[in-house]
Amino acid sequence: MSLLPGAALTPEGWRSGPVRVGAGGRIEAVEGALLTEAQARQGPCLLPGFVDLHVHGGGGADTMEGGEAVATLSRTHARHGTTALLATTMTAPRAEIEAALRALAPHVATRPSGGARVLGVHLEGPYIHRERLGAQPDFATTATLAEVLALHALAPIRLVTIAPELPGHLELIVALRGRGFVVQIGHSAARYEDGVAALAAGATGFTHLFNAMTGLHHREPGLAGAALAHAERAELIADGLHVHEGAIRVALRCIPGLYCVTDATAAAGMPDGEYRLGRHRVFHCLGAVRLADGTLAGSALTMDRALQRLLQLGLPLAEASARTATLAAQHLGLADRGVLAPGAWADVVQVDGASGALQRVWVEGEAIAR
């Protein structure tokens, strides 16, 4: 048994702590009296470990490389407070996607020592629209249920991004939801009406809201308009580059389950330089990751920085924590991650109460060397 010190954010509110962790890596109890947030933030604070549902790479490694790449990115993001993540693929020929899934499957089955728990796969493409590739290579295609299930047999797919306006994709959303997959709308040239229809078919979120989708105009609301008007959940890249602060504030007012992702590339946790993103060469410079033509290509963001950006926008620490952990876990239907409660995994970050700066990390009770 171990005791993690600090005021702890629980589903019931702040408690003075500590958090008691059992030998199996799960929380046994969160102790202490109830506090206000102002009281809790006078010292170190314990929050649920960050949950990132959109990670292409980190530490110089890219999910599509195979080998030990996923273990490397898992350890890199754990050092920045991410305790659970989805390894995210790029649009590519099917053989390359299959090879990447085979390589990452063992890291889903067994958590890399010193790393975040890899919950499974976010299949971001190839089922997207060629007009909204963003930084995805041009291997976009339409999906079939049989193909998705065949890929799922190689490694557990938890979340699929698709463009709903492509032929057969509305029917596919219904079929995927019926088999337990989470479906998000993204990389799409869809109209507002297409987005509303996709939500009605069972899609439950939007991939990197505002990016690589039709924007909001007062006579053509687009896919962004459908999200703001109807979505319960959406992911957003809070790096200060992908989405303007004003647009973030709009999304916060409109979408109750808005949560942060990094869309991190191999450049995350690394110095400026050239890195791989799927088939692309990307360049990390001055905080941004771009293709040679200047197109934003994922990010070098880590979730500890996303938390601090939300605090800079004026969010309370409890809300910022929910948007970097709890809401993403709920989106995947996980009751034992993203919360500090008895029976949940001891995925915990300790931050400075005043600044929100990351201090310590535990993944399933294991202390992570930073």
C-alpha cells in the first residue's frame, strides 16, 4: 500500500487527501475532509491522470513505424502526465495500417514499463474525404464493415474517425455503434445536414473540432456548426495554434463534453527538427509541427501543457481536469479511469496548486520517473 500526498479531486469534490493505493495498482480510498477549490489549491493537488484519445507519436517515434515506437511514445507522454491513451494511425495503404496494428497490439496487451496504458487504437483514416486531408497522406477511401472488423482483429480499435458524407458511411456508423465502436466525425467536407444525420446515426463526437472540416458560416453552418449546435462531445487541440482562443471559448459554451487531445506527433517531447508523421516528413519549429508547405501537421503538445492552457483561459482547476481526463474516459465508456475514486486505477498526477505545473505522475500505481 502507498499514500499519495495532496488535496485530491474526487467525483464528490476536493478532499484534503491522501489517496490510498493498494498493491494491485487501484485506489483503495481517498481520505480527508471536503475542501473548496481555493483551499485545495494552497498546496499540491492530485488529479486524475490525463487521458489522450489522439496520439500519433512522441519521443521521436511514430505509431506507423512499428517496432517499439508505441512503447516509446507511451513512455514519453507518461512523463508529461498522460496515463492512458489511444495510439492513432495515419491514412495509408491498407498493408501499412495492418503492419502498424500488428506491431502495436502487444503494447495494448501489456503496458510498457514506465509508460501510459495504451487503451487501443484510434483509426484516423483512411475513411476520410480527399478535400479535407489536412496533413493526412492521400490514401483516403470509403469503408466497409468487413474491413474495419478485419483491422480490429489485429489490434483493438476503440475509436474510428470517418467522413459521414461518403457513400455508405451513414449506414456504417449504425453498424459500428452496434458493435461497440466509438465513432467520431472528422476530416470531412460534410454539410451541416450531413453532420446532424451522422449524430442521429450514432456518431458521438468530432475529431479535432474546427480543423479539417467545413467551417461555420451564418448561411452555411457546415460541420463545425453541426457540432456547436448538437454535439455532446468533441475533441479539441488546445495548443494555441490549431484553434483560436475565441473559438475555444465558443466551443466551451456549446459542447458540454468538450475534451482536450494533443494530436501529438513524434516531435512531442523533442527539440526542433525533422520528424516522421506516417509517410510525411514534418518539421518542428517554434512550437509548431508543419509539412514543408506550412500546413499544420499534428502538434508537439503534451497534456500537461493543455491543462495549463485551459487554466490560462480562466477555467477552474476541477473543470480543466475534467476536460483533460474525465470526459475523454467517459467518451470511451471507462468507469475506472479519469477519476480518483475507490476501485479506479491509480492513474494520478500531482500538480502545483497555484500554477497547475506538473510535479509527479503515477500510472496504475507505478511512479513515473520524470
